Amino acid sequence: MAEASKRWLTFRRVLVGAVVLILLAALGLFLYVNHLLHSPTVWQTSGPVTLQEASGRCPIPLPATAKNIQYAAYSHWAAYEAFVRFEAPATDCLAHVDAIIKMSPPYDHPIKLMPIDPSCLVLKMSDLPSAMKTSWFDLQRIKRGQWGGGGGSYWPQVWVDEDNGVFYYHITD
């Protein structure tokens, strides 16, 4: 009987230890996930970069002729916002709109480009995290160009400065 009592006591100690270990692991996992959900992530360029430097990091695919690329993206749980600007020949910028449409659903509907009215080039950026630097997203410099998109959540907006060969992209949730 004493042998069975010792085994029972050992079993209880192992069981209590396992339960405590599982509870600590669950608490650690909860704290880690909570940290991820409440910690915004910002990734951005610190200045213009080359196509090679932007490859795999830029939020959108880029044409082979892209140069002076800048991007900034923000993610916080379900919230997302991204800005991209690059220079390329105006014809390449205009053709690149199709690449944006084909990226992934819901971009299966066309972005109809329309002439830009420079007096209407306003994009509210005051709600961005302070760590996100987008002074290079200078839509106000466009004098002649095309724009389109922006019909809702996760439907991108694009602007093409035809005089200077600059492509602008913005998407938000």
C-alpha cells in the first residue's frame, strides 16, 4: 500500500507540474499575441531606393524601368495602409496600372483612368502613425496626368504624373 501511495503522490506532482507548465505556456502565448495585435508595424524606405533594393520589400510589383522608389506601409492587426512612389517613363507608368489590377482579388475589376484635375489632388494623411514618413508622396506636384481607383476598402488608387513620369499608389483597408 505504501508503494501505491508513493506512486500516486509522484503522479500528482508530475500532473500538477504539467498543468502549471501548460498554464504558463498559455499565458506566454496570450501575452505574445496580445503584443502583436497592439503593436503597429511600419516599414518604409529612408530615401529613394533602386529596383534591386525594393525587390521583395515594396508592397506592389514594380516595372523593370522603375527608379527612385519610395514606399511606406503600416499594419496594425486588421488595419493596413500603403503608399508607393516611383519614377519611370510615363508610358510604363500608365501600363503598370494593369499590373496593379492583376495583383490579387479584389482587383479583378478595372481601374478606369481619368484626367487629373490638379485642384482636386487631396489625400488625407493626418491619421497616419507618426513613425510613417510620406512627405515624398507629393501628389500636389502633378500638373497633367491620370488617376483612377479608390472605390472602397482594399481597392487601390493610382495617379500617374505624365509630365514627370511618376507613378503613385495608395491602398487602405
